[in-house]
Amino acid sequence: DLTSGGNRMFQNQQKNTNLEINNVSAAPNPATTFTTFSYLLPLVKADAILYICDITGKEITHITLKNNEGQEIWDTRNIDNGIYYFYVKEGNTKIAKGKVAVQK
């Protein structure tokens, strides 16, 4: 059915647009003792959660983001060197993503 295929395509485009509109960055990157996540999530209507995972996908920690804009600090003093992936979810939808290196 062409109609449902078209809707599916629109939904995929909408998700990609959301990832482009929402912005989360980590600095300094690479991190030594900490990194600050700066975020701007203009479309978020409820609390969003920032997840930080190791390279295998194991969750290291998560931080609740209570506003559409702000900063959160991640203390990396007890974190092993390596690459870590972060993403932000609102409900079940991933709305931003990135990666940060820890190098001491």
C-alpha cells in the first residue's frame, strides 16, 4: 500500500529531523576528570534522560534532564579510559546522540 509506505517514510524523516534539531555536546572531549554535557532540546515536553554507555552498550550511568536547555557534569575520575556513547531519550524515542572519550 503506497499510503502506509509514504507515512512510514514521513515518520523516518521526522525522527531524523528531531535528531538534527536537538543538540547535546560533551566538553572537554576527551575528558580526563570530568566532561560537561551541554544540551538544547527545544521539542522536549517532559523529562528526558541522558544515558552513557560503554563501547559494548552497557549502561554506565544516566542523568535526568529536567529542562529543555542546560548543562550536566559527568565525573570521569573513576571511569576507565575508552570511548563512551551517549544518547538522550524522551519516553521511548531517542532524540539526540554522540560520543565522548575518556583519556587520563
